[in-house]
Amino acid sequence: MSTMDLLKLANDFHTGLVPLSAEEKSRLLDLLRLKGAEDLEYGQEVEVEKVRLVRRVTGAVSIFFEKDEPVKKKAKE
């Protein structure tokens, strides 16, 4: 699978479209980190909807999942 296919699968899991077991989730994240290290240049990032894969300039690969946060009420001044 390509990096983009793995990101799409991770997004589908994150949004609840595809159920994954804990083991499958762990393998998916491990594969994403490996593919990110292989396919991305230092400092590059790719995003599919609510999932972002980043290869930092240090070489570390990070995966970020966007949260659906409720709208916060403004504090009275």
C-alpha cells in the first residue's frame, strides 16, 4: 500500500468508517511511520482529511489526528 492509501485508511478508522482491532491499529500506525520515513523528505508533511503525517527535520515521523472539539463559549468580559 502507498503512504496515501495508509493515510486514507487511518482517516477512515479515525472517523469511524472502518473498524480496526487494537492490533490492526498498532500495525497501521507502525506502517505509517515506516512509510513516512521512506517516502517523505525531511520537513515534509502530507495530510488526508483529519490525519497528518509529518517527517521532521530531525528524521522523526509523527502522526497527528485532528480532534472534533465542541464550540467553546466566549467568556464574558
